[in-house]
Amino acid sequence: MTAAFALRDATARLAAAGVPDPARDARLLLAHALGIAPDRVLLALQDPLPATAAARFDAALAARAQRQPVSQITGQRLFWGRSFRVTADVLDPRPETETLIAAALQRPFARVLDLGTGSGAILLTLLAERPEATGLAVDLSPAALDVARTNAESLGLAERATFQQSDWLANVAGQFDLIVSNPPYIAAAEMADLSPEVRDWEPHLALTPGGDGLEAYRTIAAQAPAHLGPDGQLMVEIGPQQGQAVAELFAAAGLHTARILQDFDGRDRVVAAKRRI
């Protein structure tokens, strides 16, 4: 059986399972099974599919048909041009989170705090882009911190990043030029409407705080100002309908010049505020 035949069969199999964009996912999973980059698949299509690769491909397709995310199956996700390890213990880094990265890089910073770090994608990307900066990543989940540490090591950033288990800022000491977070923000009533890839496979602790989805922002607004250095900035990712509410929480906590920033689709995605000097 050639790789081309296997790819056609896989695309039909994923389509029958209701997987969105089955052709793309089949191609990515074939690359994973062959151990090659996705952009090399075309060159391999006329070759016979080795038995070991065929077995890996079949297992990957079975998992995807159950709506397990591709990133969890392959164990990797590209974010800001770098590859991050992804497991079921962390959120899959999403393209819209790059809005937060772009905004953070517009200002100087030397010391960064990442709240609810997950895979570490936000902190480690910022450190990679600012070679003189150092940072602290906190998460309530020890398993998530293990993933983040692994990513720091693979990216050569372990010497500039530290990791700590903490319920938000409860165990955090010191001040920072920049505090960032992509906290859980999905309201309890919205969970049922999420795609199976998110609802059934990603950690609920990182998806929703329950209730109206704003509880994490209330905690961050109460705790973060004391850890911002002079002219320090707080930046958080938000759900598209939460911008005004989060900006008001930050203003009530004594922060100022709260800005609501849009992602590449024009949706509210980030709220940024500064400490009053």
C-alpha cells in the first residue's frame, strides 16, 4: 500500500467520523506516522507505507476519530514559530494567544510572571524573544508544570525560567515588569457547546472556573497589582465577550489605562492595564 492510498483512505475515515478538515488532519497524522515534517508528505506519497508507519498511522487515526486533538496525538504544537510539547494535562496553545505575545513584545521588560502557565508557551515565547529577560511560571497543576519544564529544556530556556506550584499568586513573592495570563474563562453554561476536541480532551481546570467565567480575573485583579513593579503591566487573554467586564475589574483594583486589544479575526482577545506610578 502506498502512502497516497493510505492518505486517501484516512481522509475518508476521518470525514466519516465527523472530523473537521479531515484532509489536513490526515496529512499531519501521516507525517507523524512517517516521522517526517508535514511539508515532506507530498514527496513520500508514491512510496510504500512501511508496516511500522502503517500501524502508527492507524492508531493515530483511531484516536482522531474519537476527536482527540491532533496536538495531543502527535505531542507537539507550533506556537510563534516554535514547537511545544503538548499533553492532555495542558491547553493546546492556540493562534489567538499570539495576540498576547505581540502586545507584550511592544514594551520592554526584564522580569515576567506567567499565571496558569500550562505548556509554558506564553512565558517561554517571551523569554525566547527577549534574551535578557527572566521569568517565573506558576500553575496549580504539577503535571502542567512538568510539561512546561520539559518545554523550557527543549528550547534552551531552562536557565532563565523558574517554575512554582501556586494557586494564582498565593505562593508568589517579588515584583515583575510584566504579568501575563491565559486563565480559564469559559462560563459553565458555555461548556456544553464546545467542540469535542476541547470539551472532552482538554483539562477542565484550565478551561473554566465555573459560574460566569470571570472568577480568575477577579482573583488576578485582587492579587496582581501588589506584584507589579513601577510602570509594570498586566496582560490577560479573555473570551470575546469579556473585555469590558475585565477592564472594569482591573480599573476597580487601581490599575489604569486598561486597553482591550483585538485578535486577527477582530474579536476582543486581550486586556492590558498598567500599575499607577
